[in-house]
Amino acid sequence: MEKNAKTILELAAKTGVCRTGRRYLKSTPKDTDTLIKILKGWPEYLQEHGDLAVKILRENMDADIDQRLRQSNIFLDFEGKATIDNDTAVMLLGKSNVSITTKPFAVCKIYLFNDSISVIMPGDNSIVDVETWHHSSAGITVNATAKTIGRQYDGTQIIGAGSTTTEHHARGEVFNGKETNHIKK
């Protein structure tokens, strides 16, 4: 129901979306398509406001939104399997436990937030980039023809990636993925 998507977007705008995002939301239909576009396009919101974002989604989720999110590779509290082709933002939120298989030659960016867990099986000749946030973890099975990259933040875990970096995230550092918070004195 589009009313629930509107509620989710309005609550998100009040609880942490930057001024640019609020201006965008004022001129855009507040529907499920916009919700999907924002979740996939602005992972910074989920990085900065993971618990609050999941609370807003859970409280306002309906069957239609849940189905549309899953069709767009956004999983909230989902347990099961998913086969992914090319996608710039596969998202596991809440307490998701998803076994992900990527298709051969797929290029994927997979984000795990909150308490999500995933086993990722890269297809032949695929490129899989994984980021774990909050308390999430990912295990990647070895495929000699696939390239796997992992970025784990603040106590999260990625096992099996071809290369993994550990990064620290201080709340307030992320803005549109490029800028950092500078305090003027």
C-alpha cells in the first residue's frame, strides 16, 4: 500500500535524511518505487541510522512493500535463498539470514546491516564486493574465477573474501559517501 511507503519516507526524512534528501523527497512521489530507489541509492542512511531505519521499516511494512523490496534484492528480516545477477546494492537488513548465489559474470555490491548473516557463493567470473555494518557477518565461498572484496566495519566479520579491509566508522562521517563531518572552530 503506497500510504505505508509514504509514511516510511516521511519518517526517514524527519530522522536523519540530509537537506538534499529532504528537498528531493518534497518533489518526488512518496511511493514504493521511491523507497526502493532511496534505499539502494543512499546506503549512507542505513549506515548512520541502521537501528532506527529498521524500526521504521518494520512498523510500516506491508505485504506489498515487502514483496517489492525482495524483488529489488532488499531483504528485511528474511530467511532463505536468493540468486543475484548484476546489482549495485543488494541489502540485508534486520535479522536477515540469506544464502546468496551470484550468477556467472555478475557484478554485485552486497551490504549487510544490523544483525544480518549471509553465506555468499560467487558465480564463475563474477565480481562481488561485500560490506558488513553494525553486527553483521558474511562468509564467502571460494571460487578461483571470481573476484571477492570485503570491507568490514567495527567488529563485523567477513570470512573468505579474496581481500578484506577492516575500517572504523564514526557516526557522522558519512554524507553521500564522499564528505566527512568537519567542525569549524
